[in-house]
Amino acid sequence: MSFHSLKAQSKFEFFLTPSDTLNKKRQNTVIVTEAALASVTLIGLNQLWYADYPQSNFHFINDNNEWLQMDKVGHMYSAYHLGRFGAEMLNWSGASQKNQLIYGAGLGFAFLTAVEVLDGYSSEWGASSGDLIANATGTALYVSQELLWKEQRITPKFSFHTTKYANLRPEVLGSSLNEQLLKDYNGQTYWLSVNLYSFAKESKIPKWLNIAFGYGADGMLTGNLQNDNPVSVQNPERFRQIYLSFDVNLTKIETKSHFLKTIFSVFNTLKIPAPTLEYSANKGLKAHAFYF
């Protein structure tokens, strides 16, 4: 490796290293970048999605019984990680913990609430109190752990596998893999991944070892069971799934490289494939050699 390459790598590592004290230039960069990305995303959503549907006066709907609450768990997950990234960015700028929690961790709740407002003005949908509660829960999960333990011992994670249902209703569950990741709740699993070492620091448990509790659902072609009549032959039963598995907390892997720490932080949103136990009311207990 050449001297210039080493020098460039060193500068990059320095850039990624969090500041010990408040760096106003970095803080301003974080604020401007987050505001710009949020604004562009909301404007894009409004023009590319909501503009194609009729508008109405702002209103709420009750969709708490839809999709066996998988969408609500997804809101919690999204609010948590958007807030975590916001707090970590402010930590990189050297901001105080107070500001990290108020202005960083609140990013997920603020952004998703803005999306909820757009829903509220669309006659096709409406603002959901359940979504708002789920958003607040995700933010509270991050903030409460920082206040209580000054670390994240319990991390929401996500995994996905394709299902047969998307082909039956691609207009609802997605016609491509990217769409199915967001729309096919049958293939989504949300986890609470618990770091064992954090609760037993005097033990010899590996710092990176987690145990994960998952929630999923299956057999859903529509949001509500009442809407299943047109496809009842294809969709005889919907049910919840509970999972127990091992996981890895990537942020606990020791390294001096801030580049790797950044990569580990990003991918710590995903549950790794691992041996898993699954329980559902209609199928009982089932073991998976690897489940994702």
C-alpha cells in the first residue's frame, strides 16, 4: 500500500472518529444534512405517492386490527433506528448527551409523525393513532436505555424471507423483491435482540452474543380478515408466530477501526440467520436449522 493511500485512509478514520468536544462545523453539517434528507423525502412522498390520490380534510382512522399488528411493530422498529442514527450522528459531532437524546433520538418520531400527517390528508388513508403510539414506543425504547444503562442492551432487528402470498396479490404485497420487503408482512419478522453480556458483565459470556425474541405473522392477503372473502380459498387462515433464536450484536465486536464501527452500526439493524425455534397456535413448535 502506498504512502498516499495510507494517508488518505488515516484522514478517513479521523473523519469518522467522534469528537471529544462539540465541533460546531460537524453539528451544523449533521443538522443541515438531516433536515435536507427529511425534506426531500417528504416532498418526494407527497409528489410521487400522495399526489396520485384524492385529498381530504385531516382525519384519523382506526387500523389497529390490520395485518395482525405487523405494521405497528414496523413503525416501532423504524422510529428506534432513525432515532439511534440521529443520536449517533450528534455524538459524532461531540454534542452533549442531552442534545443527542432530544434532537437526535427524536428524529425518528418527528419524521414518521410528518409522514402520518400526509396520511391524514389523504382520503385513501388517514392518520393512525396506533402508528403514533408505535413511533413513540420506538423512540422511548432508545431513550430509556440510554438514561437507564447508558448503552443499548435491547435492539430491535429485522429479517425477511419471500413468501407464496406475494404472487397471489402482487398489487398489495409487492411485485418485486424491493416492494415485498416493505409490503409483504408475511415474510417480515421483527426481533428484540438482547445482549446477554450487558446483563451479566462479570460472566464469561462473549460480549457479542445475543438472544433474540421474534414476532411474525402468516396467511395475510389483506389487512383485515373481513376483507378475505374474495380470496378465502387461497387464504384459509392467518396466524401469529413467535420465535426464539441466537443473534450477534455487531457493535460489541471489538475493533479500533471507526470505519468498521460505522459498518457494524448500520448492519446491526438486521438479525443474522441462526438456529431458531418457532411457535404458532395452529402449527405448534417447529425448529429451523437457519431462519431469516
